[in-house]
Amino acid sequence: MTVVTLEEAKTRIDELAQRANEGEAVRIKDADGRELELRPVGTFASVRVGGQWAGKLEVGAEFFEPMPDDWLDAFENGPVFPDEADRDEQVQGPKDNI
């Protein structure tokens, strides 16, 4: 890892940018001791790969069935912050559906 002052970074920015592009951690300290990190913009986005869960997750047909009317009503018309006494029942739903 390379750590340089802000003044030093101003004179070596081309070199520091090249190092960051090659994967080296480059940190720049300002006068207050705070550190900034120099890195390529696309570094983290390029690591993500789609399809990692393909074939590992199964969604049952019941997932696509309509929500029971009392649950739907509680979702659409219920209080934003339910009382503590009512919270367990609203989160778990009616006991006969468990």
C-alpha cells in the first residue's frame, strides 16, 4: 500500500493513478490526517457475476398464490407502528395459517 501526502500526490498523480489501476491500494493523506483512497471506478462493479443462485433456489407454487384477505388488509390499512401486544400476531399472521 502506498500512502502519500496531498502535496506529494499533486506532483505524482500520474504514477499513483497507474499504481491504482494495477490494483495497488493508494491512499492520500490531507493536512488534517484524513485519508482518501485512489482506485479505478469500475473495480467493484466488475466483480459481480450474475446467475450465482441458478439452480440453487426453488420457489414453490404457493408463493404465487394470492395473499389472504386479512393479511392484505393488515398490510394496506394497518398501523405503521403497531402496539407491542399486537406485533407478534401481525408478524406471524393468523395461527391457523402457520
